[in-house]
Amino acid sequence: MIIQFKQPVNQAIMQEILRKLKEAHYHGILVKHHLVIFDVDHLDLNQREQAAVAQVITKQPRYVLGSRVFQPEDTIIRTAHNQIGGANFTVMAGPCSVENQAMITELAAKVKTAGATVIRGGAFKPRTSPYDFQGLGETGLRYLRAAADEQGLDVITEVMSEAEIGIAAPYTDIFQIGARNMQNFDLLKAVGKAGKPVALKRGLAATIDEMLNAAEYIAAQGNLQIILVERGIRSFDSTYTRNVLDVGAIAVLRKLSHYPVIVDPSHASGHADLVASLAKAGVAAGAQGMLVEVHQDPAKALSDAAQQLTPAAFAPLVQQVQQIHALVQEPMQGPANSTSVMKKNVEAHD
Amino acid sequence: MIIQFKQPVNQAIMQEILRKLKEAHYHGILVKHHLVIFDVDHLDLNQREQAAVAQVITKQPRYVLGSRVFQPEDTIIRTAHNQIGGANFTVMAGPCSVENQAMITELAAKVKTAGATVIRGGAFKPRTSPYDFQGLGETGLRYLRAAADEQGLDVITEVMSEAEIGIAAPYTDIFQIGARNMQNFDLLKAVGKAGKPVALKRGLAATIDEMLNAAEYIAAQGNLQIILVERGIRSFDSTYTRNVLDVGAIAVLRKLSHYPVIVDPSHASGHADLVASLAKAGVAAGAQGMLVEVHQDPAKALSDAAQQLTPAAFAPLVQQVQQIHALVQEPMQGPANSTSVMKKNVEAHD
Amino acid sequence: MIIQFKQPVNQAIMQEILRKLKEAHYHGILVKHHLVIFDVDHLDLNQREQAAVAQVITKQPRYVLGSRVFQPEDTIIRTAHNQIGGANFTVMAGPCSVENQAMITELAAKVKTAGATVIRGGAFKPRTSPYDFQGLGETGLRYLRAAADEQGLDVITEVMSEAEIGIAAPYTDIFQIGARNMQNFDLLKAVGKAGKPVALKRGLAATIDEMLNAAEYIAAQGNLQIILVERGIRSFDSTYTRNVLDVGAIAVLRKLSHYPVIVDPSHASGHADLVASLAKAGVAAGAQGMLVEVHQDPAKALSDAAQQLTPAAFAPLVQQVQQIHALVQEPMQGPANSTSVMKKNVEAHD
Amino acid sequence: MIIQFKQPVNQAIMQEILRKLKEAHYHGILVKHHLVIFDVDHLDLNQREQAAVAQVITKQPRYVLGSRVFQPEDTIIRTAHNQIGGANFTVMAGPCSVENQAMITELAAKVKTAGATVIRGGAFKPRTSPYDFQGLGETGLRYLRAAADEQGLDVITEVMSEAEIGIAAPYTDIFQIGARNMQNFDLLKAVGKAGKPVALKRGLAATIDEMLNAAEYIAAQGNLQIILVERGIRSFDSTYTRNVLDVGAIAVLRKLSHYPVIVDPSHASGHADLVASLAKAGVAAGAQGMLVEVHQDPAKALSDAAQQLTPAAFAPLVQQVQQIHALVQEPMQGPANSTSVMKKNVEAHD
């Protein structure tokens, strides 16, 4: 149950209602001018209380803060160089791993020219085997930040532990939580407290509900600056593609949630010659940005050699996806009518 | 191993080579001006024989006839009202089931107006339960044919047995083999002999190789008029989408095979409000057509009520996917360079 | 809704109720002394009618005939040499394909000695590629029947089309429907009419409900002599096992349905050295029999070379699974208490 | 490549070889009396060096320390009250969450009586939603330890972060890493350094190779006290079972690795009435122990209400699985012959 107060919020009334809840042993949280109460469908409000309330919503999904029931309009995340979400289209690109300073400096210039406004690059790498290259750590972050600043780009980089959040915070604009850590709940809580935007990748076999509940761990810390990333799910056939890009999930996430949704075609395909097709498909399905691995010389990359694009292949892709984005662009969220559609949808699956 | 003869084929030499194979107990088949020999990598050819040969290909996938190794250029299927494949984009639409004459007559006019050139409609329905509506049978086919003829449309309809192929043959232009019958090998052989184009849907958990091998059952009967249909695969999450549309498979099938590839967003989504997103994604990934369920009053449909579009929702979708198709259109197959890419690709995965 | 009549059935009353249904445009079927009415929860019965009725069941799954709601006690299938189901344990074994007369004659003796009472062997083979060995056809069936008769064994063999049912009928005791044809509904209807026991294999990605509904296609033809075969499902990991044996499905099928359930560890594993472990697991989970591929010289087999056991490996396995079967044997179905458990279960998932 | 030195190791020679590797820029690690060298197939050894070497193994999987190539014989983990692995069978049981002191004290006595020698209980709970009960934390651990000590049981409990490892260390005998953290590589490294046995659960969609590589992260810290837990994988059908227990993986893990393998039937089934069947299947497939959720009053449990067994249902299950374990017990590892089988196996799949 969500009690949405009229603005400016009547603080006295709100405190009164909170007291009532406490006495009834109900659990509630306050976000913006909303009071979310769990496992409760009805609360008696007297006339004075009712007068202070704009709306009472009695059906909401468990991931309430991330839902369109809680916030009908798109979240737009503002960083130094970007507005992510809404009608904007954001291109994030860069190498799988930061391998040395020269390569990241050169790549930053190239992806900027091609149209990227965020540079990606791994310093802490989640590798299947402990004997594989594990990333350059803080040194890599330093290279990445310098390259980004030179070009006027934002930085996105992956963190895998609370300690790494602390190390990366001075260098990055957006934290990335990888697919393997989507349900690393302590990490989600920690990154929720870190006060910067978070790009959350879908787990390899995570349901849409699990992904939105994982995002809720971040949101429940008061951080609603969340980007949802579809990067392919595991299927029975990996002969030609590493994963299956779930374009339906992109469309569903756009409906259920107000967070920006972007597509990662690189990990979904696993093969450079399929990246463009998957990127275009993801954007046609509604993605508001893409996150693409680009490397000067993919064959010699220290990780993900098979799936990184050359800058030469990346540049025309950016142009094509921007055209598709313009073509399919339609307001996901109107003021009145479409809100009710969202609500109905959510209820149906609640 | 494929021996491609120079044209016109030197029949004497070809017969000589066939004799050699027979003596060596090798199994070979003749298609067009190609001799395909299984499980053999090398064959000694004398000078005269070599002179009659255009090219010897030593690596090919098991589904040889469907591969770009065998035929580099796109197959284009010509029906009364359509050219399917190549740079063309074909819209197929109509109800899940033909329910009565009035509805199919009305729908034929509406989907034609919206841009469809093929009408679909089930007369023999593969239903999960024996107690569900099983289709109108031949009566339904008669209605469908009449409606199509009135509008100048081709007909596509599903058959599930050899008997039904015989019944449907006078009424349909394209046979459809459903997902549940993708590996019904006797049906594939029978439809291969029927001499009409066949749209083969991917099985719910069929790999890309299995799908191409299933198509090969049809092709081995001498019928290369095959359309490959991606209609979504089964995944671990069916809360919001019935299946997961595998857009990567569309891109891969376009590369490996010369057959036209089309997308069925209706069965992939299972929910009408997701059909448009999936259709657009499929076309952005390279689909050369789409097959969409359309019904005047989906809520009252006798089958697939949840996923059918109204004509009003269908019409703007056609326009948008045609724009996307135009945008992503690029020759999949050039004369020299791209052929070699294909070959390399195929070999890598052979 | 199921109306179970007292026995002997009062025919006049039953006809009266059938007339009522017809007038109300309800669809009902008569099986044994039960009247099954679809999509109806309530029917007004007068006192006379009520007196003729033993029980009215208002909740039943769509696959009503196969459910324990319809028949609480285990089905036991009686063939010349076997009683399959209930507390019995049935061993079916033999080669993937009948390759020649000598091999099947020798194998029949060996599997009989090891404890098998049914011999399997493919004459019509569902092969992924049209260019693979397709089986010996009727010649193979003749060899198989002769070998079985010499040893006093029943025969089980796969059919893939209506035509093959006709060819195989004189030679086989049990028809097998393969995984790829689990939802070949025309085949299910045809084999339902053929009047012999049918072993139905679970499809590669078939849900339990879909499997029971597929069985219902056979049952709806009046043939309740059905054996359910769990043979492994497709998963994301096929590096070491071809499929994943779903032991949970064995336990669930035993609860929901009265049909015998057997395990096929050969297709589930795909590797001979895992067959024993999977067979034991399946039996521990409740399987009432096993279907195992055995070949004199697996490495030289014309199909499934990797997964066939030698007779020497097969014999001790039979002993061990029989011990496990004896250990886990408990009545799945008592007269009163457990029936209600079954009913509750079915309702919960209906 | 693994160089296994004769014992006692000739330290001078070993250092000499290490110097050689360094000069060649090869990466090697020393474990026990083995030198593991990555990405190298051949190393020239002079006569003196060869004399100090027992064996050179040139093919090994990436997860070398966990493989039977590195250690052919079973690992046996010794705790205060248990020897886990080898021919032993270990029963671990207890509630999903420690809810209060009384319940865990009572349960400890009951599971001990039923045959358990390890008590499980969650203090830090990985819940899908941040609004669900998150566990009692250190208070819960205190209760759990006290209950275990009173009964002479070992403790196993889950940790989800480096901080929780520190908190739990004084209270637990075995750390559990949950399925959602199987590839939380920083957590694996941290728990590897903690110096206590670790039970590693398979991820929901983790391949067998990924699981063994995850275990290798722990082993590479010098901790080979690892228990592998199969707890079911995600599939397309969750109507009746929450996950699919992969009994084939149990058999494969026993072959490839020397670590103890145990089965968790509770999370695999998700429904109490299926736990026994899955437990029996897992043990029949080769599991050397089981980890079962038991609760006095499952319906009132704060988490996993549907899948916990009552003590009354648990006790007879222990007896039955112990009988099955005795029945299927066979030496997985003999001195000579079976080692070579393992090696061959590993090579085949390397």
C-alpha cells in the first residue's frame, strides 16, 4: 500500500500516520512524499488525514520504488556529460579491460568521435578462472579517468565488492554491477549507499521480477539513480551466440519500471559480427542506450577477444541505432491514460 | 565435400564421377549442378574430370543444401502475389484460427489495407489439450482461400500430418510447419514432396543447427522453397512473455543460410502489448518479413486470445517495421568478399 | 467437473443427465462410469439423479483421464510377458537401432539373462540429419519380433507417423512415441486408436502439464494403456551430459497421474559412463521401470554410439536398481488418506 | 602442465625449475609437492631435474587444484564431529533461518536424534526482496552455536560478504556460499583465506565447469577444504518444482573432482512433499551427504515455508538415504586403474 501525500507534505499528519503504523506493528518506509507500507492492504484514515493525502494505491509490486505505480514518469539520470533515460539515447563504449594507458587514451578519442558520451573499461574483472587476467585495479581506474577527462566523457566501471566501491568512487561516474553479482545483496546495499548512479546488469538466469527486486535493494538505500542493463540470458544453444538477448525483457522493463533501460549487445552475442544486429534489435525494442565493447585490436585483447568491435565497425553502428531510436521513439509515459495502463499491467502480474 | 560442376554440366564426366563414388561405397546426392558427397573429404580427380569442375568445397555443414556454402546468394521464393526473401519484406497476417467465414473475409480486407500480402489462418490447430477447439478443418480452408482470392493475397496455413497436406494443398500457397512439429521428420519429408513453399517454425527448444537440419529434410526432397521462422524459444521466465524471441538466431540464420528468415512476434510474446516491440526487434536484427496474428475482437477469439492484435494496432506497426527494414537493409551477400566470410564462419562452427 | 456414477450405472439417469448437458450446450465425455464435463463447475441434479451418483468432483486438471482425481489407483498395463506399473519394476533394454538380425538375436538373449523383460530397438529412427542412418524399417521389425519371441520378451519400438503405426502393429507390443513427437497431436490420436500400450517420452522442453495433456490425446481415444517416460530435458549445460534428467518430474508424475512412470537414463546422459548413476537416481525418485540402450559393441553402433551400455555393464545395473526399487517401494496410493493428498495437490496447481 | 615432484621434494631442483619458468615469463604456482604451470605444454628438463620428478601431466583442466588429475583420491574434510567425503555420508539439517533461541535449541536436539551431525541455520539471509526478513545476524549465530554445542554438532551457515565472514568465523565450522554468490569472486577469495571448510552451492544457471572454476578461486588461496553442493538449476518449468535437481551433475562432479559432493533437495524441490524423492535420487547418483531444511512448524517459518520438512518427516528419510548410500557405495577412486579413467575423462573434455 502506498500513501501519496499532497505537497507540501503536512509533516504533523504524516508523523501521526507513522505512529499509527508503529502501534499496529506495520512496516513502512518514507520515500519522497510517499509512504510505502508492506503487507497491508487497508489503513483507516480519519478525515484530517485523508485531507492530507493525494492518493492511496493499494496494489503495488514488491519492487515498489522501481515501479511505475510509484513513479509514472521516466527517471532521468543527470551526470556531468549526460542525461540518461527519457527520450535520450546514451552510447557507452570502451574496452572490456583497461590494459594500459596508451590504449585507453586512444580509445577514448575514438569512441567519442563515433558518438559515445560514456567510456567503459574494466579495472576489476570478474573472470571465470582465478588464473585469468584480473584487471589492473586502481592503476587502470586512473588511466580510465584521465582518458575520459581529456575527452569530456563520463566513466562507467564495474565493482565487485564494498572495498572496490571505495577505491573506484573517486574515478567513476557510474558504478556497474555485473551479471554475476546481480543478487549479491550486500554489494547492492553498499552501492546503494555510495551516492552515484548504478548500472545493474541482469543475471544470467534472473527473472524480470528478480532483477527489479535486486534494483530495489539499491533504491531502498535512497538511491533511485539506477540503469537497468539487458545483456542476454543463458539458453540451451550457445553454438553461435554466447547468450540470448531478451528483447522482450527490454520492452517489459520499460513498462513496469521508470528506470532507464539499456542494451549490452557485446555480452549477449559473444561474437563481434553479431553485435550490430543485437544492438539494433535492442534499440528497436525500446532500449534508451547501449553499452558496447570496443578495442583497437580485438584479437590481442586480454579478455573478451571474440566479441569486441573495432572503432571502424563501431562508428557506423552508432549512427544506425540512433536512427532506429528516433524512429521507434514514442512517449512511454503520458500523464493520464498510459499511467492507468501501467497500473493495470502491474496489478495483473502482482 | 561439394563438387560444383561448370555449366553446362558435362554429363558424361558427372556420371563417371558418380560411378567412382559408388565403387568406393560413398554416398552422394546431385542437386542443381552440385554433387554433394557425405563423410568424404577428398576424391582423386583426373585432369579431364578437373576440367569439368568449377570448384571443390571440402568443408560444409551437415545441412549442406540450406547453407551459404552451397548457395551463396539469397533464395527468393516467388508466389502468385509475393517475392519472399532477398531485399523484399513480406507481411503475413491473420487470425490464429479461422473461426467462420465472415470474420476471415473481413480480416482479409483489413490486413490487406494495412500492408499484408499473405493471409494466415489456422484450420488444423495444434492445441495443448485434446479438449480445446481443434479448428474448422477443410471448411476453414475454403473460407480462407475465398477471402484471400477476393483480396489478391497468398495463403499460409499449418498442416500437422501427411493427410492434412493433401487436404490443404488445393487451398494454400505456403504450408506452415509448426514449432511442435519441427522435428516430425516424416511430416518434413511429406511436405518436401508437396511442391509448394514451406514455412518452418523453430521448435521451442531447438538449436539453430537442429532447425537447419530439419529444413534439410525438406530440401533433400528437392524442395528448396523454404522460409525459416523464429517464433521465440522457451526460457526460465514466462511471467511477462510466453517465450523469448531469439533475435540473435535471426542474424545467425541469415548468415548461415540462404533461405528467407521471418519473425513471428505473436507467439514469441504471448501478449498483444509486446508484439510491436518484438516485431521491430526482429526486423532490426535482419528478418525479411513478419507473421502476425490479427483478430477483430481478440478477447473473444477461440484461441490465442491474449496475443492477437486488432487491425487498428496492426496497421501502424506495418509502417514502422517497413521503415526499420529499409534502414537496416544491407546486402547480406556480395559476390566475392562476403562469400568468403560466410565460408569461414561455417567452417569455424562445423 | 466429474460425475462418478454408482455401479452398476443407472443408464436411464445417465442418459437424462447427458440430455441436460446437451440442452445447456455443455461438452461432456463418458469414460468408464464417469461423466467428464468441461468448463462447468456446477450442475443442478434432482434427488433421483443424486441417488445414482457416487461422487461429484468439481476441480480437476485439464488432463482429467490421466489424473489421480479421475482414477486414484495405479494403472497396471498387462502385456504377454509383463505387468507394468503399480509395485512392479520393468526393465526394457536393447540397441538404439536394429542393425541386422545377428546382433538383435544375440542381444535379446543377453538382456533377457540380465533381467530385461521387454526388448527395445529402433526400426524407424528420428535422426537430426536426413543424411544419417534412418533405420531398417519393416525388416528391422521382423528381426526384432523374432528375437523377442525366441526369448519370451515383449517388444517396444518407436513409430513416427500413422503409416508406421500400421507397419509396426503386427510386430510390437508397445508403441513408443519419441520426445520430438510428444506434441505431434495427429500421431497421438492415431496411436490412441491403435489399441496397444503406448510409451510416451517427454519432449525436450515440455512442461509436466504439457506431457500429461499429450497423454490425454491418447487417452481421449479410449486408450488408457499409457507409460510416461522421463528422458531428460534440455538445459544450458551440455558439456558433460546431453540432457538433464528431471528426477523431480518422476516424483511429480507419480503423484499427479496413475500411469506407470519409467526412466530412460541413456538419452538423459548421452554418455555410457553416466547411465548407471542416472538410472539409480530415477528409480530412487520413484520410477517403476527403466528403458536402457544396450549394444554389443557400442563404439561401432550406427547411432547413439556414445551412450549405449555393453551387456557386461548392463547386468549389474539391473541388480542394483532392483535393490533400490525394493528399498524405496511404498504404496503411492492407499485407499483413503493418500487419495485426498493427491486431490489437494492437483487442486493447488490446477 | 603439472610437475609432480618425488617426495621428499628436492628443494634445490624445485627452485631451479621455478627460476627457469620466471626467465621464460611463465606463470606457475606451487601446491603441496606439485608445480602447476599455466598455458604451457612442454618444459625442457635436464637429467638431474627429471630425476627429482615423479610425473609430468601435460593435460589438465583450468580448475587444476580441484581436479582428479591433480589429486586422484577423495578429499576428506575433518571437523570436530565429522569426516566429510570419501565413503562417509554426512547429514546436515536445520531451519532455513534461525528465528529465535528456543526453536534452534529444540531443532538441534531433533535433527541430532534423527541422524544429523551438522546443523544448518541462516543468520544472514539472501532474500529476493529487500523488504523480506533478512535474518538475525550475529544474535542468530550465537543461538546456533550454543544449540550445536549442546548436541555435539558442527555448524554450517551462509555468509554473503567479507564482513560477514569475520562475524561468523567464531561461530561456524563450515562457511556456506549460496547459489547467488557462486561467482562472487571477491567473496570466494575472502572465504578461501578464512581457513575453514567451505560448502559452495551451484549457481542457478552455472555450468559444471563454472562451478569447478569457482571452487578453484577458494583453492587458489590454499584452502582445499571444499564441499560442492548441487541444489537444483533453473529450468523452463517451475509449476511443480522450484528447480530441477541435476543428478547428472552429482555423478560428473564425483568423477572430475576429489571434493565431497552433497545434495540439497530442499532448494531443488521447493515443496516439502518432494524433498524425500529428490534426496534419495541425489544419493543414488553418488552424493556423499545431504543438506536439508527442517523446521518445527514449516507453515509459520519466516522464510522457505513451503519446502521445510518437519522432524517427523525428516527422521525416516535419513534412514532411507543411508540405506541407499550403502547400496550404491563403490570406491570412486582405486589406486591405479580408476585414476587413469579419471585422467582420460578429464582430457576428453578439456
